[in-house]
Amino acid sequence: MSPWRRQGWLPLLALLLGAAGPRSGFETMTPELQAMQRDDAGNPGMLSVLEGEALFAREGCAACHAAAALRGVAARYPAHDAARGGPIDLAGRIAECREQRAGRPPLPRESQPMLALQSFVAHQSRGLPITPDPRLAEARAEGERLFRERRGQLNLSCAQCHETLAGGRLAGANIPEGHPNGYPLYRLEWQALGSLQRRLRGCFTGVRAEPLAPGSPAALALEAYLFGRAAGLPIETPAVRP
Amino acid sequence: MRRALPALVFASVAGLAQAEPVVVGDAIPAPLTAAPGEPARGRAIVADRTRGLCLLCHPAPIPEERFQGNLAPSLAGVGARLTPGQLRLRLVDSRRLNPETLMPAYFSTAGLVGVADAWQGRPILRVEEIEDVVAYLATLRD
């Protein structure tokens, strides 16, 4: 057996020896980046959390929600939405709430104010374990199908990289397990805070596949599956990643 | 989601010396172009992470490229292990040897799902480029 094949068994071995359960991308970062994420004064994502806090007060959200009551919300999303008969993610809920209840004009998903509001809300759940909504089983099954389907000109699936090859090196990058528990997060390569959708767009275009439209049923199904497989991992928002 | 039409399976037929690459055993013995491949051009393609993409997965004896993956066997010595014909089939469509292979098919668009518009119906490399890469790999003898 060639050495690279033997290496392929290491993650499996680790699993059998009891290191089971999902591993956050945090675990495989350099100590410097881990320190940057942990230190609120040095974590660049905290600027967006603060901006979100100000918007939360100014945009009418605080009329209905006390910030303290937001603790735990992000750990339960995506959640089942009765009106839609399917999943709604945190960005979708914030947009809907803001428009319908606070009467504000729509905020594009990737706009800075939306990212800031989402960071502030998710930050209230920092450290709490992801607890997937049991009503989303159907969406998760569809999401898993998408996760395992090979796609794009390079014909690769999410599962190939984030299950089989996690822990390996793709050119200079460590391949993480691909968990969504840190978003929105500050990525050094972006020099900015960005959403989970933006990260997924990167992985899709990396294999030269057409990205899923943010907020579409397929994108929500994939998101529901990602949170399902990350069950138990703590929310890290705002995380830092290379 | 679109699937490639059978007619597009071997795209970019212009410049092809034969209608479709002929597989014999685990090889495509005949070159795909009349003009022979050029090893120096092939090396540049392998080294380029937006063209060959090879170094995303394979280590290779290209020391000036510092970031090389470790997901696939090293290309060092591959020219001593495999004939040009065997190298050619592994580039054209590795799935012919291992349906589950990680390695993308560089000159087949068969069975692809969800390809972005910019790459629709196009193979990753053109026939001339395949021949350049085969010529380069054949020089990697130790």
C-alpha cells in the first residue's frame, strides 16, 4: 500500500479510537488563529457584532425582542416554518421579521447590515450546542443527497472532501469537516466577515459547479443537513478562519 | 440540473487526430494530436493551479510551487511506472479504471451534474494540452 493510501486510514482510525463526533474547523486552525478568534478585542468579527447590536436597537427589533431572549435561537436554526411548510434559516427569519413586523424595506442577504444583524443574533448563542430541529428530517434528507452528489466540471462531492478527505491538504489548505457553526465569520482570505452562503459559493465554484441560489429550497435543504451533521458543536459566531 | 449530451462527451474535437480516443486495455496508446506534446508546456500546465489543477491533489517534483496537496499519489517517477498510453487514459478519464476515483476526467464531460455555465460542455483540458502533460509526465522517471 502506498503511503498516501495509508494516510487515508488515519481519520478512520481516530474515529474508531473514540475521537468520534463532529470536529469544528476551529480545531485544525493554527494556535495564532485560535487565539485571534478567542480574544474579543482582537477578533475582527466583533466589529460586526457591535454594529449589529446598534442596528438591533435602531431598526425596531428591540421593540419585540430583549437581547437576552435571543440566547439559543441560532443554535436551533434552520427551523421549521409552518407558513412555508419547510425550513427557514436565520437570515431568512431576520429579513422576514424586519419587513413584516418592523415595516422596513428588504435587506439583501449579503449586505453589511444583514451580516451585522445576523452576527449579533448568532453571537448571543456562542458556546451553545447546535440542536437540530426534528421537524426538518425531510429537508435534511434532500440536503444529504446534495452533499453526496458529485457535481461541477471537476465532478467532486462535498462528502468526498469533507468526510473522506477531511484532515488532508488541498494544495495549501487544510480540509476541514465543513461545519457551519462559526457563521457569519471573519475569513482572512476575504479580509471581511461573510456568510455561510458565501463559503458554500466558494466550494461550488471551486469544483466549477453552478452555486445554489441563496434562500432557495435546495440551499435551505443543504444548510439544514449541514447543521444536522454538526449537532452538538458549539456556535462560535463570530469565528475566524484562514 | 443539466447533463451533458452524449454528443458532447468528447468535446473540442477540433485538432483531434482520431474521432474519439480509443481505449486498449488500461491505456489510450495513440496520441490525440498529430503534433507531439511539448514537455515544457506540459510542466507549466501541471504547475498552474487554475489550468491543470494537479497540485491541488498531487505532490510533484516542481519545487518552486510550495503549496502541493497530499490527497493523491506523488507524480515523481510516474513516467517510469506508466507508459504514455497509460498516462493518457488516466488524464482523459480516470473513471474508466476506477468509477469512484477522486481524479477529475480531463477530457470527458460524460455524466457531469450542475456544471457552471462558463464550463458547460467543455473538457478541463484541450487535446493539445493533454498531449503536453503526457509528454511532461513521461519525463518524470525518478
